Amino acid sequence: MHHRGLYLKLQPMTHIHEPSPVPSRLQSIDVLRGLTVALMLFVNDLYEPGVPAWLVHAGPHEDGIGLADTVFPAFLFVVGLSVPFALAARRTLGDTTARTWAHLAVRTLSLLLIGFFMVNIETLNPALTGMRVFTWALAAHLCFFLVWNRYPRDWRWRMVRRTWVGLGMAGLALLAWVYRSGSPAHVGGMQISWWGILGLIGWGYLAAAASCLWLGERPWSIALVWLGFVALNMLGSAGDTTGLDPLRSALAPLLDGNVPAITLAGVFAGVLVRRHQARPHALLARLVPLGAACMLVGLVLQHWYILSKIQATPSWAMLCSGISVLAFCAIFVCVDMFAARGWQSLAVAGRNALTLYLAPNIVYYVLWLVWPAVFFYKRDDAPWLAVAGSLLWTVLMMAMVGALKRIHVRLAL
């Protein structure tokens, strides 16, 4: 699987004893999610030729990781960590199991669709399409906001919502229709080369939510599914799953095991948090060894599989899962145990993660079309100017998302 910048007997939920009703929202989860998306913006904006190597992705055949290689798995981990809380909240609101499955399917398909459109930006031929790459990409992102914006629930917004969603869907259909790739001799259309970051998140969410919804909050059942995906990742990295190749073109993120392994690590941690949240020291006594064990397993696996995000190796997945567990523990101690101040902006970012991920792309495309000189800081002869520029960009985009929220522009799936 290429990342660019992802049998136990099943028992129905009706037979599972669930823990206590959903607890109050943990701010540390929002803060970790916000920090992760902020780091995504930062590393995605970095001008790689001009910044220190430890900040960016390691090479495709390099045995090691940089900061950028830890960000995507951290977000996958938070996706899984949030799942037990999200499912418990839906039960508290009275959703049936059937409605929850439907929500899971819609959310997964939405992420896959957005990821599909985004990854095809890379192969668009502007001459054949009759549209500049940035123009097509800008139009697609505006349609994303029309379709998936969280409109106010007030009845007066009902017609507005239907109108904008309809226009957005029509716009995406039109963009798909005019899209052309390839060359004049071999004209192509939109296709799946890989699923993109949001598509991989969609597959990871599907594996995590489906496992938790079917198995409930049974830690050891979740652990067995998690270890199953880890084993699948190991076999795939060793080239021992060629028999699954006929299904790989569509289901590669699941069959490769890497993305689900990371999200299931998050689900397992989330189940522990749900069970022991009221006893923070007992919770930390479980999570800290879990994080250390994951890192140790990752380092042991490094003897057979290099640490590589690009190659989606199991050693990388386990090491980064362990880092994510320990990062959550540190934030949990600061934010939820000791009520440290100064995290609010990250919590807001975490509650608006999809907006924060996609809205800056719109700004990018507009600026590259009308005022590219604003990116003067992307220079290989001034590394710390390049880093400072990307940090400022991240802060400005976080502030913009807060402003968008106040005018009812907020993506939600």
C-alpha cells in the first residue's frame, strides 16, 4: 500500500454486556485530534528540499521515520480511539443498531468519495479537461463543502440545505464528467490509483467501527481482531498474500492490514479509556505499558521489516501506535487530570478536523491561481524561514476554521 503527503466467533451486540452509559466528552481526545491535524497542515506545507530531514517523510526505501511519518498513523489512532465513545453516544440518543450500521456505511462511502476525487487531482490533464488543475481542484473542494457542511437544524435552513447539497452533488458529477487524464493518444477518466489520505481514513474507520459495533466493548475480542490485522500486515509485507490479489485493487487498505491495525489499536485503547476513565491512575497503569509494548514490538519487528510509512510496514504501524498511545496519556494527564489551560484552540480544531484538513486546500488553490508570491517562504536556502512560514500558515488556518464555524461552515460526516 502506498501512503502519500493509508477468526473468532462474532456475537451480535444484543448479547453483549456494555459498560456504563457514555461518559462526558473527554477533552484530551479532541486535543489529540486537533494537534494531529495541525501537524498534518504543518508537514504538508513544508517545502521539503529546504527543511531539516527529521521533519519530513523518510525515503521509500529508508529504514527510519521523520516527524511527518508519525502524523497520519496518529490520526488513524484517534479515529479508532473515538469509535467506542461515538457508538455509545448514538446508543444513548436512541439509535438502533440498523441506523448505526447505516451511519457507518454513509460515513465510510463519503470519505472514500472525497478521497477518490482528491487523488485524481494528481493525474488530471488540463489540456484534455479544458480546465487548469487548480481550478478543477478548487471547484471539487467547494462542492465538498456544499454537500457535507453541517447546516443548522432550524427548519428555516431545510430548503437551503437541500439546495446546496443538490448543487454540490451535481457539481461533483459534472467535474467527474469533464475530467480527463492520460495523453491525446490514450485518454482516461477518473480512476482508483490509491484512495488518498481521506479514503484510507475511511477504510480504517470502517474496520474500527464495524469491529466495535459487532463485538461491543470486549477488550480481548477487539485485541484479537487487532492482532489479526497486524498478522495480515506482516504477511502482506513479506509477500505472502498474493492469493488475495484479485480483490486488492478495490480492497487493498483492508487486505494489507496496515491501516486497520492502527485504527484497531485506537479502538482497544478507547475501550480501556471507557472502562477506566473514572479511575485515571488505573487507566494510565494500563495505557502506558500498552504504549511501551507497542513501541517495543515495532522495534523488534524492525529486524524483519524496515520502518517505512511509504511501504506501510508492520514495524512502522506498531511503533507509531505506541507513540500515539503515550501521546494520548501525556495529553490526558495535562488536560483531563490537571485541567491545564491553553489547549482550547487545539480542542476546537479537533472538533472541526475535517474542515481544518480541507479548507486550507481551498486557500492554497486560490493563492496559487491569483497570488503565488505569498509563498515566498518556501525556499531551500533558508530552512528556518521555510519552517517558520509553515508554522504561521498552520496557526492562520486554525484561526480561519474557528471563524468559519461561527458562520455555520463546518464539515461533518
